[in-house]
Amino acid sequence: MRKDELISVLGGLLKDVLKARFAGTERAKLARAHGYADGYMKALLDTGLVDKASLLRAVSESRAEYLDAEDAREEATSGVKDTRIESLGARSAVA
């Protein structure tokens, strides 16, 4: 697999975590989703396929994409902007 494909898989795992978190999913299911994402990130780092900066950038971008999509969906249905993004720090810059 190419690096961009590996990062894409990580994005899907992170999306699952965010979905579970904001859907009010049971703690066990949320913990499982976190475990899959954390394990995948550890494997990427341990094998040297991805460096720490690339991984952090991918996580930040995945969070921002998910929350932007959720905000757009919520604004379309209610007209009210959600403030979850501040609680996750998804807009923070990653060096």
C-alpha cells in the first residue's frame, strides 16, 4: 500500500471514532473504535511507514473534515452552528 492509501484508511477509522462519539454510542463501542484507530496509528509509526508529523497532520485534517461536514449538515437542517470544533481543538495548527 502507498502512504496516501494508509492515511486514507486512518481517516476512515478516525471518522468512525468521531461518529461514535457524537452519536452517543455506548462506551464499549467507542473504546473499541478508539482502540482500532490507536493501534493502526501505532503500527504506522512503529513500522516507519509514516512519521509523527504526517500522522498528526492527517489526524487534524480528518477531524476538521468530519466536523465541517457535520456543521454543514446541521446548519442545513437547523440553521444553528455547532460549537463542537472548539472542544476537539480540530482547528489547531500542526507543524
